[in-house]
Amino acid sequence: MTQASRAERAPLPLRGLAILVAVVFATPVAYVLWRVITLDGDFGDVINESMGPLWRTTQLAVIVSIATGAVGTGLAWLLVRTDVPFARVLRLLAPLPLVFPSFVGAAAFIAGMGPDGAIRSVMSVVGYSVPTRFRGLGASCFVLTAFTYPYVYLPVAARLAGLPPSIEESARLLGDRPSRFFFRIVLPAIRSSVLGGMLIALLYSLSEFGAVQLLGFDTLTRVIYATRLLDRAQSFAAATLLLILAIIAVTIERRMRGSLRHSAPSSMRRNAPVTLGRWRIPALFAVVAVLMVSLVTPIASLGQWAWRGIGRSSSPASALGDQLSNLRGPLWSTTWLGVIAAVVAVLVVLPAALLAARFRSRLAPPVTSAIVGGFAVPGLVIALSLAFWALNVPYFDRFYQTTPLLIAAYVIHFGAQAMRSTEVAVATVPRHVRESARLLGASPARRARTVELPLMRPGLVAGGGLVLLSTIKELPATLLLAPIGLQTLTTRVWGAFEGGLLAEAGLASIVLVIASGTLTWLLVLRRADHLG
Amino acid sequence: MSTPVRYFALATLVITTALVGCGDDSDAGTGGGVVTIYSGRTQNLVEPILDRFAEETGISVEVRYGDSSDLALLIDEEGDRSPADVFLSQSPGSVGFLDQQGLLGTLPGDVLDLVAPGFHAADGGWVGFSGRKRVLAFNPEFTDESTLPSSVLDLVEPQWKGRIGVAPSNASFQDFVTAMRFKLGDDATRQWLQGIADNDAFTFANNAAVVAAIDRGEVELGLVNHYYVYQALAQDPDFAAINHDFAVDDIGSLVIVTGASILKSTDNNAEAVELIRFLLQNEAQRYFSDQTFEYPLAAGVEPAAILPEIELGGSADIELDQLGGDLQSTREMIRDAGLEG
């Protein structure tokens, strides 16, 4: 059997499809390089000027990545594999912090630190005086970790949900304490999901702009933005530095995670949870503390903004009603854009995932790198590059500023988030299960429907879920590429925020969170068997 | 063919069909009374008056809202195929950029003549349609106004150490520094920036963040545009930050304009000109004054009563369209002084 699998080559159509996907995902990178060449930037100059931002960006990305790895994995294990109380509700809330657009999340945090802010009020009850100045590396790491740990949480929870209960049972029979068998047995089994999530969090930190700008932390994206009109050569050269960092990160991660082909297989059996015993309540506190910081705190600030504006108007009820009915259109477009982008993203990365996980193809590393690299390019650059390609490639100009192009932008930007979960999902369908189904004479379509898809579902759904939540909050590409007049909840939040209408920004953000929660529950958690 | 491959072939087919199906409703009206606007001014600030224009003229209006600089970059990518007819910018920088790239058409002389000569581009590429004045925001709870200086140049004095907030990456701050360079020269400007940096000025992402920090007492004083405190006050009656005005002829009282321009590539020039003329007529100018607390620029329209009087043209010895030109050196000066980041 092993011999046969070594010899197995990926079928030609699959390889062709994967190459096509890689080419599409590489278009923003090609655009950046094209601009660097045509604008004739001086790299020596840029590197000289960007040493500070480069170093700060690296620090930020590494710290956030490690912190999200710890928080996301810990949360996922507690909520999926143990008997921590209220796990069902907490599982619904845990992925949601991802949905705050970073500029709003950071602003809500900063406002919460102010004299009458929600964070300050709560902390003063327990006798702690919050520092007024919340800026710099520490603050940026804190905020980014709070909002991006779901990049680790969702795929790891999906992976844990698919692991057979036997691995913990046997450890328990041998008398290991929970903490010990977590590190000895569980962690090795989920390593590729954890590392994949950490990589996504790292790439997100590289290309993040809104939050670090508000928190006064000077990174490479600040250079890209500050020079984008005045010195475009430098702007694109800084974007190239970002891409180089991303390639280094992707390469390191690939080395660390080893081969996917030895992933422990998925099982369809429902797990007996690990009993925490006297650790049950402390574990609950830990989970709640994370959610307090990353979900409750920003919502409290946003609620305060909304209330200040609406509560003070002459008739709060009708003011609220007016505002909410204005949000109906954006709510609808946000929903369908997010769902379509998520489905398309999973479908598009599947060929690459099959290549990487099922065939020993030399194509797999470059193809997956192209897909993953798209996430390190700032959204503004993705938008400009798609405008460039759509207008300059014959025939494609008819798609300019239409929904399909916008969806393409989302998929290229966020496909990376579906990549690892999909790879893991494909890798964990046990080979013997596929073989037996074939020997029993099931047709390929029937095998896919009745055997492969059910086993892959938690992983596919988790990957799609990440893309969904990211699409919902996407801003720069939506502003530039959406059909004219189309508004999403995030563009509304941004418009209100920029225009100084904090009340409307607060209310629209809360609607955004509720909508994301509902969608996550309906489309992700309920469908990922053990996750909900 | 193995299963997944077949699955993919099917999915690709479906997606391609969907793409082709969706792609063909993209032809915008060709001259039939539509004007397409890329607006760097936010929706809440400009939509009501654009709706009034549509009502008044029967010309329908399509608007893409976004950040002024991002939209300018998009128009530059689009080149002569831009769907936009009109570009409304938050500051002279973005229209100045497009003017330099040769993407703007020339506005008719009678439209330019609606504002004072200092408030439109010399080459007729864009016209200012509302003005914002630079001020020093402060919180009277913590600072006595009588102690505040009458010139922005005095902020480098040692008594202001650790008390000033600025937004150095903000376009308005950069415009202000560029204006200072034209009026006082590069050396004096460099010295002033260095003085502000040596005074341990706090840096913020934007003007709104500066006034919010002043309201909270996080920082005492802030160099910002005048209307942020009015907007904040309109939503929150308890908002504590207010404006201190420098002397009328001080560079610290510079007026920065928002710019309206028509793209060279437009097919709807007549409608576009009509829109810009509308923005400079009494109703729209009153709207900007009374609703968004900006200074009207068209001759004969008085600013709202709550706004302190300014001498429009007090800073007219600075060519405002030069603000778009040499921003690069301005940015370098700001950075060299150590103010960014």
C-alpha cells in the first residue's frame, strides 16, 4: 500500500487546476513587483528608512503569533474536549472577536480606557487604576491577540472535534493528569492546525493597519500608507519587504509542521469529554476572562457610544428604529457576500489541499505559498492590483467593480485562512476508508458524498467560517471594488466613524457582531458536528 | 477522473457561469443624466446635499465613498477608463496628486470665479468648496485659555513640554506644515518641527483621536482642524474640548479647503460642471456651514454663527494648490524631526 501511494501521481486536471489557482492568487504579488520595477524605487533607500518599522513589524508579528497560539489552542481544548461548564454557549461566542474591524476594535479599547470608559469603570471596582495611555508595542500585541486568536481557535477546535476519544482515554487509563496528556498526546496530534492558525495570525499582524495606527505603533504598513500618494516607489518597496517577511514566515512554518500525511485520522464518534475535576471552575474563569477582554469590553464601549447618541435624542425608540432600518440593506449584502466568499474560497483551495495532502506533488509547496501569501498583502494593495488586472487584461474589464471581482478580491485575500483547515481535512480522511469504499464498488460521486465529505466537513466548515468572518469585516477592497452604491455593515461603520458619528458607528458595529454570531451559529457551528 | 477532480470541474463550471452571468449589467448610463462621483468626503457629510442636487436637476447621482488618498490611487489605476466623472477630496493633497498625473480636466472660469482666487488651483484643475481652519483644541477644565499663545510658533517654548498632541500622518497637518514652509521657509519650519518634537509632543492617528484624548484629559492641547469639536459637541453635549484660535494672520490659523474636480476622461462633463456649480451655490454652501460646521468659500455666504470669524484670504498669500505639490519634502521634514510613529 505504501509503495502504491508513493508512486501515485496527481492527475493532470488536478495539477492544472492547482496551477491556475496559484496564478490567480499570485496576481497581487505580480502587481507589486511590476510597480516596483516601473516606478524605479531605490531599494537601498527604502531598506535604510524602513529598518525601524521592519523590526517593529517583526516583533509584533512574532509576539501576536505566539500569544494567539497559546490562547486559541487552550480555549479550543477546554471547550471541545473537556467538561468545562456552559461549553455550548461559550463555543458560540469564542470565534466572534474575529469580526471586529480592527479600527473599531482598537478605538473601542482606547475609549474604554478613558475616564468614563467601560474598562476603567469595571477595573476601578476591583481597585485597579487603568493607565490612560494605551499605546505602543504592548498595547498593539494585546489588542491584536484579543481579536485574532480565533484564527487558531477555529481550526484547532475543528481538529480536536475530529480526533478519536481513544487518545485521551488511553492516557487517562495510564493515570496521566489532564495537563500532562494535553502536552504529551493532544498537542502533537493537532500541531499542524495550531501552526497553521499561528501563521495566519502572524500574516494578519504583518498586514494590519487600522489598529496599529490608532495605537501609535509604527510598522511597515504605516510606511505603505503614509507614502502611497507621495512616494509610490517607496510604498511599493515597503510592500515588497512585507512579502519577503511573509515568505520567510511561510517557509519556517512549513519546516516546523512536518508532513501532513501522518496526521492522526478523523473519527466520526462523539467524544467523551475529559473530566477536569477541581479544575472545572478555574478553567471556566480562564475562558470567561478571554471573552471579557476580547468580546465584552469592545461591545461595552460600542454600546456606550450608541447609547450616548440615541439615548439623548428626543425619542430614543424611533431614533433606534430609524437607524436599524437604515442598516437592513447593508446587513443583507454583508450576509450574502460573506457566504459566497466563504464557499468559493473553500472550493478554490481544495485542489491545492488535495495536492499537498494526498499526493506527494512537488507543485504543492509553491501553490500553497501563493495562496497563503495573499494574506500578507494589505487589503488596499489587493484592491488596487485587482483594479489593475481587471482593467488591463482583455475581456476582464467587464468585471470591473462588479460583485464577481469583489468576491475574487475576498477569496484572494482570505483564501489562506481556509487553506490549512482544508489541507488537514483532506489529510485526515483515513486511506483505508477511501480504499474500502472503492473496493466496495461505490462510484466516485457516492464516495465523495457519503464518505469523504462527512469526514472532511468539520475542517472545511471551520476554514470557510474564518473566511466568512474576515469577509464580513473587510474594508479597503469593499470600498474600492464593490458595485457602486453597495454598502456593507463594515463600510457603514467606517463611514460613521470617519464622519465622527460615534453613535451610528457603535450601533452598526453591534449589529455586525450579532449578525456574525448568528451566521457563525447557523452555518459553521451547527454544521461542524462536534463544534456546536 | 478521480472524485475530487470531477467535483472541481463541476464547481469551476458553476462559478464561471455565475461570473459570466453577473458580468454584463455593468454598463453605466452613457450621458443620460447620470453623474458618478468618487467621494473622499464621508457619506454623512455630503450625501444630503448630493440628494438635493439630484432632486433639483433630475440628474441622478452615483457615489463611491472612500478615503481620499485611496480613491485618488484608484483613479490613477483606472486612467482614462475611470467610471468616475467627479472626484471630491477631503484635502488639496489628493486632488493635487491627480492634477499632477494629468488626470483632471479644466473647470470653466465662471465656476472658478465663485471662490476667491486663493481657493482654486491656478490651472483650474480643482476648486475648493468648503474650508477648515487650523486651531488649538484644549479642555478648559485643565487649561486656562488666557495662558494659550496667539501664535502656533510659540508652542516650541519650554512651558508647553509634554502638553501638546499632534496627528503628523494626517493630511491636514501635512498641508499646514507645507504652508508654513511657503510662508516662513524650510529652515524655520524644520526648527519649529524639531521644537515640537523636543517638547515631547504626543502623536495620534488622526484629528478625531486628538480631540477625544483632550476631552478625556489624556493630553492638554492639540493642533487640529476647527470642526472636530463642533461635531463631537453636536453628538455629546458634555464634550469638554473647545477651540482656541491663533491670531488671524498667524500661520496657525491656516484655512485648508476640500477640493472638487472633474476627471479628464468624463463623458458627462456638462452634468459634472453643473454638480460642482451647485456645490458652490448658496444652498450647498449654507449646508456646509450649518450642518458640518465648515467655512463656506463662495463669495457672499456667511459662516454659521457659532464659528469664529475668519478673514478668508488671510492666508491667501499661500498658493493652496502648491500644497499638493511638494508634500513629499514636507513628509520627510516631519519624519526627520522624529514626529512620526
